[in-house]
Amino acid sequence: MKIEAIELLRVEIPLVSPFRTSYGVDTVRDALLVRVVGSDAEGWGECVADREPLYSAEWVDGAAEVITRFLLPRVFADNHVCDVASVSAKLADVEGHPMAKGAVEMAILDAELRTTGVSFAEHLGATKGAVACGVSIGIQDDLDRLLTSVAGYLDAGYMRVKLKIEPGRDIESVRTVRTTFGDDLMLQVDANAAYSRADTAILRQLDEFNLSLIEQPLAPDDLLGHALLAKQIATPICLDESITSARGAADAIALGACSIVNIKAGRVGGYLEAVRVHDACASVGVPVWCGGMLETGLGRAANVALAALPNFLLPGDTSASARYFTEDLTEPFVLDNGHLRVPTGPGLGVAPLTDRLAKFTTSRTRIF
Ligand code: OSB
Ligand code: MG
């Protein structure tokens, strides 16, 4: 594909409610979008880097800078001709920055697939027409608010609930939700690396609540700690922040650090590597599910396509647009019986609505 132009856009979309994790509070989704103009179609990429480098080392201003100065010159190197299969190799000598790389690859993939009329789902290897959805609930100010929040999402039809936890806001929250909503609720927790190896006794107290999993209890680089913890608690350990590649996923599993994997394309450098993580886990019988980073409808479309692959065996954090935004960038993703339908149109199958893009864009820069 010949690339005729690339634009970087920043959009700021207010969240319907603040999202609090052990890292801090988000009140808006500040997304960096990559728009690739090919000769026959344009494509969109969404960078999942947050405003501050808390979840990972990347942050949105840094991603814009690294894309502009280091990634796009490599993409353009062959006289502006680039096919998506070669993108990750062209970017490989730049160390790190998986979210920035993933956004560039996503935009080129979208442009290429729109040109050839193939959907993301088909290209990635999806086998399902709809995906089961869970919801990630941020840390709440008190237990009443937590129960109200869970009840609202269950009314909306979500098939499982994930509670964010941190030291001091863990056992009682989980106990209250489990007691109120009963044993049939599919319930899991996400610690976002807020605990240490010294907290084993606290984490063991979660065993009595029959959780589907605990996500990322320890630091991202503490694979041995997770392996030791896995031997001492009954709740299955799922890794998020620790998993940055297919090889890393295979290693973490081989070490006994996790028995379930959360896949986020941005964290592993793009949707093509995400498929390789899926395949690596499938080959050793480890189930995966699709994480989320509060994406707009663009990233959500790609996530839903990814989550339709066969080894995505647990409901993902692929929630409906209304869980995040009053107005999404695209036509909203709407929950249907606890599921989101997988888009079938070319590429992402969705595009930014012109008026929404105009309303939420804070900057727009043509790079070439
Ligand atoms: O750890 O899974 C996480 C959001 C931002 C950063 C990290 C995480 C999350 C979520 C929300 O849990 C998932 C979503 O609904 O998009
Ligand atoms: Mg997580």
C-alpha cells in the first residue's frame, strides 16, 4: 500500500464516571489517534497510552513524540510503500513503546483491510459473531456505592464483574459483593500491581470467595513472585501488566506465574502480536480474555474482533460504549444479552462520526 498522508489527532472524551484504580483516577479518555491515508482507503489507529506513565512506562504525549520522530520515518523509509506485515519489523530497532507501535500498525492494518474489503475479525482469525462481555469497576468511595454500581451493571446484562482492589480496599469489598449478589456471579479482581510478596496472607483471604481469577497482584517484573504466590493461594493468577509479548506469555506460563492471560493489543505492540499471544496460550491450554484501556469505538471495534478468536474463553473488559461515554467517537457499541456483536464491515467496520470527531478533537497534526 502507498501511504499518501498520516495525521495524528488528539481527542478528549469525558468519562461518564471517574475511573479509579490503584494507580489513580481518570475522568477523561485522552486518546491519540493515527489516521493513515492510503491511495484507496483511510485507516484508523488508537493509541491506548494514558496521560501519565502509571499503568506502563508509556504516556500519550510521549507516544505522539515517538511516533512522529522515530516510528513514522521508518514506516515511510521505502518510498512510502508499506504493508502491514512488515510494520513490526521496520519498527523493531526502536526499543519499547509497544502502545505507540501498536497504534501505527493498527492504522495501517485498517487502511489495508478497508482496501481489500476484509474485516479485522476475519483477518485476525475470529470464530465467533458476538463476544461475552464483562465490566471493570473502579475503586469506589464506599461499599454502598460499590453495590449500587455492581447492581447497575448486572441490570445492564454484563456477564461478569471485575473489581479493582488495593491494600485496605479488598477483602471487605469482595465479601460484600459476593454476599449480596450470590455464588453464581462470575467475579474477579484486578490489583494493578498494588501488592508485594509480603502480602500473601491478605491475598490468601480472597480464596474463600471463589473468584475466577486475581489479575496482576504483584509488580510487572516479578514473575518469580507470582509463581511463588500461585503455589500459596487457590485463586488462579492472571497476568496483565507483566505480559508484553508472545514469548513473555509462554515464559510466564512455563514458570507457573499465571494460569490465565489478559491480552491487550497495545501492551504487546499491536493486534498481530496479540494474536500470537493468543496462539501461544492456546497451544499450552491456557485460556485468555480481552482486556481494555477505556478505548473509544475505534479500539473497541478491534478488541471485539480479537476477542472473537477461539481461545478467548472468558468474558472480556469489552464493555459497551455507554459504560464509558455519553457520546462515543463512533456509532455506539450496545450490549445485547451480555454480548457485543463483532463488526463485519471492511477493516474496523466502524469509523469516527464527523461531528463527534470535530467536537472532541483537541489537536490535529499532519505528519506527512
Ligand atoms: O488494568 O485492566 C486494567 C483500564 C485502564 C488501564 C488498565 C486497566 C483498565 C481496566 C478497564 O481495567 C478496562 C476497560 O473497561 O477498558
Ligand atoms: Mg488489569
